[in-house]
Amino acid sequence: MTTDDLKETAKAVLAAVWRGTVIAIWTARELIRTAWRIVRGPLIAALNIIAALIILFEEWGWRPLSNLIGRLAAFAPIAALERLLARLPPYAALVALALPASLLFPLKLLAIWLLANEHFFSATLLFVGAKIASTALIARIFILVKPALMQIGWFAAAYNRFVPWKDALYAQIRASWAWRYGRIVKARVQGEIRKGWASLRPRVAEVWRRWTGRELPFSGGPRNEADIS
């Protein structure tokens, strides 16, 4: 075989490899496009559901828990602690915001240990309780220290980018069926809770009055953050 024959053979092989590569890339692209068209609808629906649940948690978890902690400021020691938090410098405020999760982290480790030892009910109660407590504390502390945190350049930049993006996302999600259905469920559950509390409150107030000689707290609305000084 001459040198020219070798060159022609090499060219033919390279051309075949090139055509095969192009065909493989084109086939993979079409397969990806087809797969995306198939999963796009269900995936977007699933993401909408997850995002709607996050928003519901913010409205039904973060805010009410923050308001509940805020009502504890009716007690003088809690009010003094809140005033202290509201006066913290920026980076001390950032540390204060991280404290609840850090302090309650050992409880989560204990919940994992209980789970490993097959104490499923106790582990679930402990983990959920720690999560609710940390969420409530973080929500309240964030409200108190937000003015100080906004003095930190990188935090303010991140917050000011995050909020418009979140608002645009929420606007899309609020138009989805998952959000509308979640609102219906939320309204029904809240109605049942109000009915239950309305029937239970007189007895609780009476027991509280006997034990403490005071009226039941948390009867009014949550305190306005502007009252913190």
C-alpha cells in the first residue's frame, strides 16, 4: 500500500468518525429535547408545588411563629432582651441570627440518635419541636436585627437582589392551581383552629387566672415592631 493510499484511508476513517460524531451529537440533542418536552410539564408542576409549599410555610409558619414570639414581649425580661437585640451592631446581629440554629443543633443530633435506636415517635417529636422553635426564634430575631443587618454591604446587596426575585416568583406561583388549592386548605384549617380555640379559651383563661392571678396573655394582636425601642 502506497503512501497516497494510506492518506486516503486515513481521510476516509476520519470522515467516517466525524460523521458518526455529528450523528451521535444530533441524536443526543434530539433525545434530550424529546425527554425535556416529556418531563417539562410534570417537572414545572412539581416545582410549582414545592415553591407554593415554601410560600405557604412563610405565610403560615414563619410569620405566625414570629408573631407568637413577639407576643411574649408582654413579659418584661423578654421585652428587655428584644430591646438589646434591636440595638446590636451589624455583625453582632448576624451572630445573634445564627444562634437559635446553633443552640438547637444538639437537639437535632439527639433526634437522629433516637431515630437510629428506633425511637421513631420521640425522634419525630423532638426534631419537629426543635425545627419549630428555631424557625420561630430566627423569624423574630430577623425582624429585630434587620436594620443592623442592612448596614452590612454584602448582606444588603444579597437581600435586595433576593427580594425582587422572590416577589416575581411568588407572583407566578400565586397564579398556579397548587397555590389556590393550598389557600383553600389553609383557610379551612384556620377556621377549624379558630373554632376550637374559641371553645377552649374560656377554660384555659380560667385555669390561667387561678394559677397566676392574671388575665390570659396573647389575647391581643401581635406587637408592632415600631414599638421596639
